[in-house]
Amino acid sequence: MPKRVLKGTVVSDKADKTISVLVTRVLNHPVYHKIVRKSKKYAVHDELNQFKVGQKVEIIESAPISKTKKWKVLEKESADSTVKL
């Protein structure tokens, strides 16, 4: 089964080797037929503590690292292009 890749924004970098990433998605409500935004926070492994609040990142599913961390940072998105890390 392929690993999921999500894009989101770093909302917290206070923990050691862990960042919180907010992933927002847009969907059509099944009953009201309105466009709805849903968001979810993921605990993501950041080995080098290099990501700061506000940065856009791509995260990839991985084997469990701890009780809540099951994602790793794949790459950081810059303004002009995507930079692999």
C-alpha cells in the first residue's frame, strides 16, 4: 500500500524533534452541498529541529516513531520551488 503524502503548515515547534503540522482540506458537504474546510493536526518527526512555525511542509506516513508520531517530514516548500531535505 502506498504511503500518504500531505501538505500543511507548521503550527508548533516547541517539542524536541517534533513539530505539529496543520493539514487543511476542502470538501463538498454531502447534505448541504456547501464547500467546507476541514483541518487536522499531525505530530511529525523532525530529526534536526530545522522547521519553524509558519513554514509549509510535505509530510509522509511512516512506521510509528512514538505513541502519537506516525509521520516524517518529506520536504519543505519554498516560494519559487520545492527543496528536498
